[in-house]
Amino acid sequence: MNSNGNGLRTVRFAPIFFLLILILVSVYRDAVAQNQDKASLPLPTPTPPSPRPLASPTPSLEKRFVVNVLKDQYGIWTSPIHLRKRDLKWLAPFGGAEAGFLATDEQTAAAVDSNQTVLRISHGVSNAGSSYSIAGAAATFYLVGRVTHNPRARETGILALEALIDTGIVTEVVKTVAQRSRPLALGGEGEFFTHGSSFVSGHSSSIWSLAAVIDGEYGKRHPVVRYGIYGLATAVSLSRYTGRNHFLGDIVLGGALGWGVGHFVYVRHHDPNLDLPDNGKSTTRLEKYFPRIAPEYEPRSKTYGAMLAWNF
């Protein structure tokens, strides 16, 4: 009897699951297409200085913030209607993998150790993916960018906050519709439509949306930033599993959803002028805050040392 109930709930949930997969694949595809279109455009040619005084830069992203969020939501929820046959190369494997996670969630959740030390550590790590932490990180980027006149840090903060809002809206809609019970509720069966809030993981979607924006801004030039932010996102996501807050299916789809929306926001609103080689006259470089260290050797006295240079 119980298995029949689970089967009915699975059938009822199937349209929601496939709609979410369609949205994810469509958003990713649209972001890639827009990125390719921008890459194909010639870089703007610097114009000679004008004798007229230049106006101060307009905080356009700030002024368009609410409008951009609304346009993002329209693009996200209407993206499935733009799917094409070639999108099956993304849709089929990811949808199959996620279906596999959902089918084995009860078994994988039961395999987690309930040791209090593990749960305490997991809870501490997962705090890095809370809405307060992500919003704080976005605000820090923005404030540092404004204070130091760093346009890339400023843009990172704005787009990270925009991506967080977009991701949060989609996540909450899915949670409200799916109503999946958490691993420690109702015998750990992970049933849908039981007034739960497990599917999808909000921590996972939030941290991955932030990671996508930071990677877009800094990842290509600084690989350590890319590995670091994605490593943090992975650790936070796994902590939600080891802490028995979510099933693996909740975490995997939540992370993919967050990354897709974050990448979508970055590609849509990133200023390509920031990528120009001569851009950055008003940008504060890291070298201004960190010294350069070079080793030195004196042959006569056979002594070793180091030279410290700091530019202000």
C-alpha cells in the first residue's frame, strides 16, 4: 500500500521534475548562445580623448536592478518554449542522472552517519551557503568596488545579488510545489506533496549561483579563484547531505539550477568593456595591497635574504 502511494506521488511529481530540467537546460543554452554572440562582436575601439570634460559613470546596473530581475524571471520561466532537438544532448543525460539520484535517495540518505560530530561540522560548513552569507559576500564585493573604484568588483557584487534573488525565487517556487519531506522526516522516504521543503536545496542553489558569477568575473584570469569558489560550493552542498538536511537529488539539482541561473545573469549583464586589455585605469590592482617578494644571494658573504617591495 505504501509503495503504491509512493508511486502515485512520483507520477504526480514527474511534470514538475521535467519542467525544472527543461528550464535548467534552456537557461544554460541561452546563456551559452548569448556568450557566443558577444564573443563574435568586435571589441570596442578606444576613442581619442575629448577636450570636453567626461561625465561621471552612471550606475546603470543599480538603476536597472529591479527591471533586470523581472526580465531574468521572464527569460527563466519562458525558456522551455525555446528548446530545440539539439538540446537533447544536454537534457537526456542530466535528466537521467537526476532521475537516478531521486530513485536512490532513500538508500543514500540512510547510509549517512548520524554521528553528532559529523552533524556539527556539516552544520558549520553549510552556514557558508546561507542566504545571509551569500548576500553578505555580494554586498562586500559591491562596497569594496565602490570604495576602491574597482568596476569589476562592483559589478560582481551587483550581479551576485541579482543571481541570488533570481535563484531564490525559482527555488522557493519549486519547494512550494514539490513539498518534499526531509531525510529525518516521515521515515526518511523523501515523499513529495507532504508539506515538506527539501526539494531543492536552497543552500546548494545559492552558493552555486554566487560561484558562477565570481567564476565569470575572475575565473579565466585567476584559476585559483575558480577552483577555490567551486571547491567551497561543493563543500557546502555536500554538507547538506552529510548533515542530513537534504537528499542527494535535492542537492545536485539545486546546485545545477543555481549555477545555471548565475551563469545566465552574468552573461546577460556583464560589461564586456571590463575585459579590454587597457581597461582598469580606475581599477585597484592586487599588487597595491600585497608586496612583491624576491630572493637574494650575496656570493661574497654567502648569505641569503629576500627583497620586499611594496607599491603604494
